[in-house]
Amino acid sequence: MDETCESLSGLKHSLQRKMKIHHLRSATFIIESGADSILIDPMLSNQGELPPFAYFRHKSVRNPTVALPGNASRLLGKVTHCLITHSQTFGIRALQHTDHLDKPGETFLRNNNIPVTCRKQDAAYLENYGINVVKALSYWQPERFLDGEITAIPARHGYGWIHRFMANGAGFYLQLPEEPSIYISGDTVYTRDVERVLSQFRPDIAVMAAGSASMDIGKPILMTMEDMVAFVKTAPNKVVANHLEALNHCPVTRSHLRQTLDDHGLLPKTFIPDDGESITIETES
């Protein structure tokens, strides 16, 4: 009887998978995967080093509106790879999406020769600034990554016409051995592509770019609260909400999102990490 119990316990343990995520600030976070640390969208500027992203619709304060957390330097020192969801608009330097890759982020990647994976449309632009692009992904075409696979997912950066001005990026669906699968939405509104990943790929973890950012003109360039609720409802497992409380054009707060999800009974499946917080998500499969 004891041997049977031990056998069943061992089987259950073998089916458990876990992933550690270190949230730094806004859309910048690190996935810890064995000996590797995968940095996503490095915005590493000091507080207030970047201009406001909106001047009239939202309070005109400089970005980032908060400093990097105290543990950022230690965590960045372990980085071995980087994923960049999007970086440029029409190849114009002045229109670079600095909340996903700023000049200190570029310097960090260059000085440490970090191998970068991005969407195909951004590769030449990044290489022009000395970034070591090792994989340039086409949408929906899986590629080898570490000992697993990565797939680029279309990300539509806004409702209505403004997504053409913002230019669009990518999300990433990442499958690593013996770890939960993870979908990183990137900067996107809720689309059929997003719904497809959530409902068909069924990621163990879905990282949602919250914040409902908007510019001075046009509709929001990230999901509205209504669509964030739809995202969390559709996600089959755990959700991590980021892109919050670090940029002047993102009005949604953690407390607002938390209350809304609680009102819909969705808070238990959602993590809303503080800056500098590390979370470990365990799944069974």
C-alpha cells in the first residue's frame, strides 16, 4: 500500500510544471528557465528620462513614471536571451517604441551581446543599431528556441485607424521542455488572433498587456477593460497582467483592474504583480 502511494505521489509530481516570472516594470519582465533567463521588452531608462507619450488626454508627466525596482540589476545580470515584441514604426528612429526598447535597453543588449528574437519586420531595424538578432520570426510559423519552440502571433496595436500609425508588433507563444507554455500578448487589442491562441493553443500562462493606453488622438492602443475581461475569461489557465502604472498614457491602475476582475469572478486566475515582484506559477499536465 505504501509503495503504491509513493508511486502515485511520484507520478503526480512528474506532471507538475512550474515557471518563475520576475516582473520588473510595465511590459519588461524576465522568464527564468533553468540556467537561462529570458528578458522581454527592455525599457531600462531611469524614471523621467523619456518624454510623455500623451500631452492632453492624460496627465503630461515624463516616462517612465516609476523607477526600476531595486532587484533589477541583479536579475538583469543573469539574462541570457531577449524577446522583443515590437520596436519601430516605419523605421523612423524618433518613432521607436521606447516603452519596449529604449536606449539603455539597447546598450544593455549590445554590451552583453544578448541574442535577440523578434518578428521579421523588426530585424533589420534592430541590427542597424548593433542588436544581435539571431531569430526573425514570421507569424504563425514555429521556430526552435532553446530546447523548445517559439511562435510569433500577430498583435494589432490599436482600435480603428491608429494601429496603422502605431505599426503592429507580435506576441509570442513559447513552449519550453518541462515548463508551462506561455503566451506573451505584446501590445495588442483583443482580436481573432488573440482569441485563437487562447482557445486553440491553450497556454498554461497568458501575459496580458493591460493599461488601456491611448495617445492624444484616436482610440485606445491597448485593450479596453471590457476586452481585458474577455481575454481573462477566454484564457484557459492563469493570466499575468502587466503594462500597468509605469507610463503616463496608461490610465488603468492595478486596483481598478483587480476590482473589475473580482466583480466578474476572474481574480483567482489572475496575477497582477507589483514592480520587482517574482511569481512562480505551477501547472499540471
